Amino acid sequence: MDNFIIVIGRQFGCGGRKIGRKIAEAFNIPYYDKTLLSKAAEECGMDPEIFRAVDEKRPSFLRNFLGLSCGTSTAPCTPGSFSHLGPGSLAPESLYDAQSEVIRSICRQGSCVIVGRTADYVMRHHPGLISIFIQAPIEHRVKEIIDRKDAKSEVEASALAKKHDKERESYYNYFTNRSWGTAGNYHLCFDSSRFDADAIIALLKSYIGKR
């Protein structure tokens, strides 16, 4: 495959972004995560801060955030289509459409690694798509969350993991009509407490070779 797209879904605290960066380095291809939100905002002539604020949040949160602070619109978004509008002009679906268009634009440029943002669904028809889901037992994730200083205690870390997982699941299921984290929706699933980045990279190389 000359042009392959590796997309990564992940539970919170399983090291998905860290693994994604190492995969991108191993294959010498670009890596994208939250930067997609800023790119989508810039393409639509909007304030990138709004995209950061609603990063992978459930639709009900998006509606409340936009409705209270910005107003809403159901107009579709394509690159440059909102250059004349302020940041208060988009509803959740339009934000999602804008982000999806940026994902497609990035993938047209060549191979890359994308973390989250339902990229597996957005690029589902791409012949070089490789979709991965990374998970880990809660005790492993709690340790990771504390080590990276996102929480100070095991109780706080566990609550944070459950909160973000719920938001990601709601966001993913709403926009894709799929079930987040269900093995049948992905090509490969890994437990990061058993497979580190190097092991995942080795398996990916084998998988790509067979593809």
C-alpha cells in the first residue's frame, strides 16, 4: 500500500496518543490529533479556541456550549465556506462536517496517523485504511493518568477515565451510528498493558505487508 491511513481509537489513559506518535515516527509519516481541530477552525475562518473547547465532546454538550455562547446554524461546512462568519455560526453537525473535511484533505496528501475524531468512520471507504482500537484495564490506565499528572489520586484518575470514555463513546456513536470500542468496527485491537508501542509497530508492519 503506497498510501495508508492509520487511525487510532482509544480509551482514555491507555497511551493512545503516545503510541500514535511512535507509529508515525516508525513509518516516517505525519501524525495528527488535536491539531485537526485548529486546522478545521482555520479552514472555516473561525476561532480555533472553539474547536479546542468542544474536542470530542458529546453532542448535548456541544449544543449547550454553542447555543449559550455563540448561537447555532445547520449550514454545512466545507473548507473556506465560513470565512465570512464569526465563531458563533455553527451547530455540532457543522463542526463535525468541517473537521471531517479537514481529515479527508489531510488523507489526500498521503499516508498519516490520525488519533480519534471518528477518522475511522470518515475514511471508511479509503482502500488503505487501517483502523486500530487501543484499550487497557482500568488499573493500568489509572497509573498512566497519574504518571502524566492528569490526576493526583487513583480515585480521581478512575473517575477521569470513565468521564472521558463516556464522552468519546457518546460522540462517536452519535456521529457514526456505530458502537465505540466494539472490536468488529476495527481492523486491529490492542491491550496496551500487554503490547507496548514497539510490539504494536511490529504487528502493524506485518499486517501492512500482508495487505
